[in-house]
Amino acid sequence: MKLLLKFNLVFFLLFALGIGASGYISWQLLQQDARDEVAENARQMMSVAIAVRSYTTKQIKPLLETQMIYSFLPQSVPAFAATEVLTELRNKYPNYQYKEALLNPTNPRDRAVDWEADIVNQFRNGQAKGELLGVRSTPAGSSQYFARPLTITDSACLVCHSTVDAAPKPMIDKYGPANGFGWNFNETVGAQIVSVPTDIAFERANKAFVTFMGSLVAVFAVVGLFLNLLLWRMFVRPVTKISALADRISLGELEAPDVQVRSRDEIRTLAESLARLRKSMAQAMKMLES
Amino acid sequence: MFSCVIALGLFAGIRTAGAAKLTAIVTILQGSATVIRAVSEFGALEGVRLLPDDLIRTDKDTFLRIEYEDETWIELGPETQLELGHPTDKRANRPALYLLTGWLKLGCAKSDSGAKNSLASTGMDLSDLSGTLIIRTTDSTHMIFAEQGTARWIDRAPHATGSVTLNRGEFLVTGEGKSPKLQSRPAPDFVSSLPFAFRDSLPIRYALFAQRNVVAKDPRALAYSDAEPWIDAEPSIRRQFVVLWRRKATEDQAFRASLDRNLPLHPEWRRVLHPEDYDADGTLIRND
């Protein structure tokens, strides 16, 4: 087996091991980054929703109290404000969703659908506490949800949601007396649910992986080519010439020209040794002839 | 020259008001409004001081807010006519604040002295006022909404003894010859026609204008057309104007002629315009 072939076999083996190890590590890192990014996006979106709710409660609601005597303004309701603000975001990020999913909502659009109701019930029966993260499939692709329970800890909420008689009349005018009543203090009535698409982050991770691995393969290929060239110029070619010269000498061509090696290394030493050997042989032959 | 006299009169009025216990200030004016003070009138401006007994008229699409130092405030809607007085003041044993017509929203300050707030309008008084109240008065109907507080409606018709207490959120519709109708909620037509600014709780702005000396806009002599709604108001309110404008009626021929032309609507002016119709004892001797 030729030296160059041996070298390339070893090189390819090392190359494959390197690519495999790098690929595995980078894939794991990029996938974890994608998962973290999706979770972070969901948490940020939830933080925005919480901030909007707080702003509405502290600053908007007091300003609208007088108007609310005459007509119900959902803009004063924290849940409505948060939903509206984050719905605006969907114009730019259509697969991002925020919903205050309630089992018994005043506004029908807040009614929890099946999977949302499952989340709310997990909070209600204690299976989940604080926060809940999960992934589900949607027609638009995979989506990660991040949910927090909506529990009645402010008795002011019960003004609108305890009984029909206690509720503001303009609210009844707008939404009717059928829904959104019977809530109790400390009861978990729903959940804030943020849904963030995972596909985008994972597509980005995949693209980064392909780019990284492609670059790595290209670098290895260039390095391999360069090493082959180097090996051929520095070892294979001079050794082949020296070998040919040795063959001619062994066949009696003692006048064959020496191999010229410019480098100052072991190959040159070998060439010089062969040249001395040839001269010694030529001298020995002359002595024998005389 | 005449304008200078009016301006001096207005200035003197303001100086007098400075000594008064309660001076009102126009703190918001959207649109235009006219203030009648004694025998002159001027255009309202934000920051203008108003005095007890000033007559205020807002024009179409106008919103005007008046505030007192004690944080009592009065808001007027479009096409409203009001005789100004602090809601705790009385005049001849009736409320000093009188709404002739239009929209009024009153915010009563919490009184440390326990003085009760009240106001009057054609044929009725509202007493024991607290919180925020809205009244709409037309020729034939009063609509009263106790937005945040309470009120007691008193019928001033002769021999009437009726009164109705309005609690927070209750709505009363009354009118001449109609029995009062108390509702748990304001009527939809009342809500739909409510001046939009009445729907908001506005911040107190008295301090913003308290140190400013805003000069009245366009002072001029009182015109009969501006005084007419008051001259022809219900007897209990219009009698005061005979005293107030007696001199003008004798000196201003155009004013006098207008008064004389409509004398059947305000017969109390006959003694001023035609003293020859009465004998020395004040008995009417000519009845033509």
C-alpha cells in the first residue's frame, strides 16, 4: 500500500471522527439554544402581558371609572388590554399567541378550548403549580406553550364576576347575564397562555448546523488536499527519485546522476548517503578492474 | 369710553370678589361662553374669576368647567344657562346655584362644616347633595342622575309636598305636571346625549389659575337678548333682576323698549316702566 494512500486512509478516519464528534456536540448545543430561545421568547411575552395588565389596573382603569358608569369599556379590563396589545404583535409575528383562557369567561373570545381547558384543570386540581411549559403540534407547526394560572386574589375582580346583580349594568348590557359569574375568591378560573412557534428557532438552529458542518468539511478537505500535496512534494517525490536511482545503481549504472534535493532534512541526507554509496561503489569497481 | 367704564366695573367686581369667601375660576373652556355680570357682559376665558350671581351662558358644542378653592366644581354642557352660586350658599332661602336650562354636572366637595349642598332649577330644588350629580333641564323636563353621590329632589310647585331621594346610580325624570319617575339606571337617550366630557373625571386645575390675573374678553354692555331668558324665567328667580337692571331699564332705551314689548311675560317690570299706572299706595290703577 502506498504511503499516500495510507496517509489518506488515516486522515479520512480522523476526519470522520472529528466531523462526527463536532457534529454531535454542535447539534446538541444548537438544539438546546433553540429550546432556550423559544422558552425565553415565551417568558418575555408573558412578562409583557403581565406588565400591560398591571399598567391597565393601576393607570387606565382609574381614568375610565366615570365612563364605565355609562358604558362598559373593555379597555379598562386588564385581560382585555393584555390580549389586545399582544394581538397587535400578531400582525408582525403571526404564529405568536396570547390568550387568557377561562373556563367561564365574560367575553366569549376568552373561552378555553380543549387543550387550554386541560391546562387550566391541571392548575385547578394541583397537578401543575406556578408555571407550565409544553410543546404541541398545530396546523402551522410545532408550538411551545407557557402557562400561568389566573387565580382570583383581588376581591375587586368579584365585583364583575360574582353575581349578575352585583355586576355593573353596562357590562351586562354588553355581554349579557349568562357568562362570567360565579367566580370565587382564591379560585383558579383560567390561565394565561403564551404560544410561541418552535419551528422558526429550530429551522434557524438547523441552518446554523448545516453551515457549521459544511464549513468544517470544507476546511478538512482543503487541509487534506494541502497535506497530500505537501506529503507528495516533501516525501513521496524525492523518495521515488532516490529509489529509482538506487535501482539504476543496483543494475550497474554507476554513472547515473545524483538526485538533487534542496531541502535540508533527512531526505537530503538520504540522497547524499546514496550519492556517497554510488561513488564508493564506483571506486571499488575501478579498484577491482585494475 | 363706555367700554372703559364696563372694564372698570368688571375690575371692581373682581377686587370685591377677592375679598369674597369663595371665588370661582373658569378652569376649562372648550367652545365659547358669555358671562353676564350686573349690567355688563363679557366672553369667558380660562382663568377668568367668576362671582356669585354671575349669569353664565354656554354656546353650542361648548364645555365649561368652573372650580372653587374648596374643590367644588361645576361643569356646563352646551346651550346651558346658569346663575352661579356656591352650592352651599343660599339666596332668599333658596339655593344660590340655579340652572335655567341645559346640562350641568356638579361635584360637591367634602365639607368640614357639614354645610349641605343644593341647587335649584325651574320648579324644583335639589338638596342634601353629595358626590357627583348630573342634571339636564329642558323647557318641560328635568333629568337627574346621581352619578356618585346622593340627592333629594323637592317639588317646588305650589302646594306640592313631594320629595324623592336619589341614591348612587339612580336616575329621576320629572317635569311640570308629571309625577317623578325614579329609575335604577339612566335612560339610554340621556346617556347617548350626555356631553362627552361629562363622562370623564377631570383633575382639579384651580391652582393652575389661582395666581393668574386673566382679564375678561370683549367686555360690553348687557344686551336685552342675552338677559331675556332670565327676565322671563320663573317668578321666584326673575324678581331679583328687577332690582339689578332697574337703572338700565330707565337709562337704556332699547333695553326698555324690549322689556315693554314683552311685558306680559314679566309683569313685575310694569312698576318700573310705567310708574304712572300705580297710585301712591302702589295699587294698579290702569289696567289696559
